[in-house]
Amino acid sequence: MTPFDPWALLAMLNAFYPIVSVANLQRARQERPEYFAGGRLGGSKGEKLFLPDGRVWDLIYAAGGPASAMRWTIQDVTDAAPGAPDPFPLEDGPLAPLDETIVFPMPGGGSFVSLVAGELEAFGDSDGMLARAAVDATEGAGRVNIEPAFSRLVGPAHEHHHAMRQALDNDDPAEELEAAGLTRDTIDATITEYDEEPPDDLNEPDPGDPPRDDSDDDGPPGKERPQ
């Protein structure tokens, strides 16, 4: 008999039976029994596989629920089966379970708060030094008079910038434009001689013959007009 491989069974169900249902599970058990290792289907809804060695596997998740919620699964529920023997019982080992009534004492030594306080104590009065530095910065203790420095460094630069802008505002570009010949809005015939040959005169179009009034036309000779 083929040994039971739960993952091979799950892959086979997903590959060949994409619609999850108890009917398709029974169909797979009939068509491909080698994947079920001689087990039988059962349970309250027929979604469980009972193997000969006593193990029980749940093969449909949310069996009995809506079809959109069901899916193939492989879950060992041997211990959950009522009255099912344990196929792999554990032997008594050297360790015994702990007594839940025993309360273990707290470990000795300093607590976390005391440890942090001890580390902060090594900084000494650094907080006070930082506080005094902040007060000096905000209140301007030990400040120098910056007005002379501003007048000596920033003032001349500001005056130079103002003078340069004033010179640009007073500069009239009309002379440069006139010298470059960019102010003319008419054709100046004195710049160059006009040496292009004039085009040939075009013949007047022939209007053709005027339209005739055929109301008095008697038709071709020898044929009378109908009365």
C-alpha cells in the first residue's frame, strides 16, 4: 500500500477537482484511491479521512458552509476525534509538568527603572548645563552689537545693488536699437538698390460668350416648333 502523503493528496485535489465539495471528495477517493492510503471517508459531513493507523485528517475547510468559503485543506485532527486512540503515544520522560500553583519569586537585583536611573546619574548635571545654554541663546546673554557689523558689511553691498538697478533703469536702449537698425517699421529704399525684374504682365482672362436667351429660338431649320 502506498504510504499516505498529505501534501500529495492536497496537490491532487487542487489540480483535478477545483470545485470543493464532499461529492468531489468521494469521486476523488474512487478515481485515485492510491492517494488515500486505504483510508475511508467519514465524519459528520463526510469531509474527514480515517486512516488505518488511527489518524484522522480534515480535508475540507468550512465544510457545510457557503461554497465560496470552502477549500481543500490538510489538517491532522486525530486528537480532536472523540474516543480515537493516540497512534503515537509519548513515553514518560525525565521532566515532569510544572505545578501551576507554584509562584516563582522575582529575580534579585535592580529593576529596569533603577538601572536606567543609574545610567542617567553618570551624566551628572548635564541637563542643567543644557538648560543654561538654552537660556543664554534665547535671552541673548553675551551678545555683541551687530549694528556696526551690518553697516560695515551689508550696507555697502545694498547700496551697490541699488545703484546698479538705478543705472539699468536709466539706460535707454533706443540708441543701441537704432544703431542696429532694429527700429525701422517701413522699407527704406535707400539702403539697397531694387534690382529685381518686374513680373510679366498677365493676359486678361477671357470671359467667354455671354449666355443666350433661347426663348425665341425656333429650333433647327425645317422643323416646326410644337404649338
